[in-house]
Amino acid sequence: MISTSLFSLQGRVALVTGASRGLGLAMARALAAHGAEVWLNGRDADSLNMAVEEARAAGQAGGGFAHALPFDVTDEVAATAAITRVLAESGRLDILINNVGQRRRQPLDKLPAQALREVLEANLVSAWHLCREAARPMRAQGFGRIINVTSIAGPIARAGDAAYTTSKGALAALTRALAAELGPHGINVNAIAPGFFATEANTDMVEDAQALAWLQQRSSLGRWGQPDEIAGAAVFLASPAASYMTGHTLAVDGGYLAHF
């Protein structure tokens, strides 16, 4: 990927959570390729170190770089310490991508309240906390880009997936609320809503011929998305090209939401 000034992230510092694989890694690689210094978060240090090497390789052409930042996003003390470390070592924080997501597919009568609380903690409360911590230095800078990774399961729903749908719908609402609150401070807050992507977490579905046949009928492009196909949306929302966009959720779903 070759960066132009419109999409350049030179001099910017980014934190991407859930970046050891899948969509998070694809976004981290893309930010580095466009010149950003990227901190990759994950819980497993070994997987995270391999991901960092990939991001560093991507950044060689675009002038970006990558670091590992292992912590559990649901641990507020660790999350706050992580932001402090980024500021201490990089001097600033310009871009935050909240990508961590947890899913519990269970029907209503089988879903314990505690399971719902855990999904909300992972998908919503952790993002809220990191947004709050990141907003402090962003306000001082007068600049910031926050990108929350929601889902097409935010505006639409399937049976047996109430916890995930609730958490992602709430994250989209949080995105709008923070856009209104942080806009006067030069901070743009947007969201990306992915559709069906061929990630490691979806391997069983990707290899299921019936699932593919269903997707071919249900979406405009009729196929699984590849992780790198999320990268352009992340770079766009983080870049000068999206300077007048805030409070928006950008669906990257192969036409799933548009398809009747």
C-alpha cells in the first residue's frame, strides 16, 4: 500500500486492541503501512509478538513502526497503565481502535445474566474505559481519532444472539454520544461495522458449504470478506480524508445490510 498525503498517517501514534490476529491485525498492518507508529494489543504475548513482526514489515515501506502492548482490555488498571506507557514512550496518542469482541450465542432462556454482563464488559465497558483514557491526551493535543469496531449485528439481529447484538448496538450508540461530546475538542469518533469475514474465529463457518451458499444468497457480493478488506476503512477514518466525519458507523459487509 502506497500512502498519499490525503491518507498519510505519518507522525501519528495508534493503539489497536485485539490486534494479534484477524481484523485487528489487518488494521494494525494498514496503519503502519501508511506511516503510523502502532501499538498492538492482545492477551497472548507469543501471538502478539508474531503480529508485531507482521506490522513492522508492513511499516517498512510506509515509514511506520509497531510495538507489542499486552494487556486484558477488561482490566481497567492494566488498560490505564497501557495508555500511560504509550504516552511515556511515544509522546502522544492520536488513534484508538477498539476492536476486541466477545460472543456468546445462546437463546434467551439459556443465557445467564452473568454471561450478558461478561459480554458487555468485553465489548462495551472496556471500549468506554479506553475511550475515556485516550480522550484525555487527545483533548490536550486538540486532535484525536477514535474508531470503535461494532458489527452489522448492531442494527440487525438474529435469534439466539441477544448478548452480542445488545453490546454492539450499545457500542454504536456510545460512538454517537462521544462524537457529540468530543467533537469540540478536535476528536472524531466513528465506528466500523464488519459483516462476514473469513477470520480464524469463523473457520468452522468458512469451511461450511451451506454457510457459503446462504451468504451467496444473502449478500450483494456473495462471498466472505478477507481480513485485509477491512484495512481501507480503518485507514480512511484515521486519516485526513475523514476529517469532517464523526458519529458515523461505516458498514464493511459486502452489501449484507443493503441486500433484500
